[in-house]
Amino acid sequence: MSTLRTDRLVLRPFREGDAEMMYRNRTSDENVAKYCHRHKHQNLDSTVWLLNMYIDEAASVLNIAGQ
């Protein structure tokens, strides 16, 4: 998968190392989580599980697409 860059934004695939930042900035904050249609995560392990699910799903889609 490639990375999309603009002057103000970088979109890239998730990486295993993203879990701590994801937990700090998104999944542990109730006000953010409610807009992501997810419950607030009680611990980092929950975010690691979610992130691994995202990574696995992306890999499956790319495998099906032949990339």
C-alpha cells in the first residue's frame, strides 16, 4: 500500500507500532470514541487487538486484489 501526502495530511497504512498513539489520541477518549462508533477502550490491549484486526483485514483485501 502506498502513502498519500499533501501539505497538511499524510495517509498511510496502519502499523503495529501505532497502538499506543491510537490509544492516547482516539480509543481511550470517550468524546472521540463516540464519533467512531466504538466504546472507549479501557486499556492498551484493547487497542492493540483492534489495530491488529485492521491490519489483518487490509492484508486480506490486498491479497484478494492481488497486490
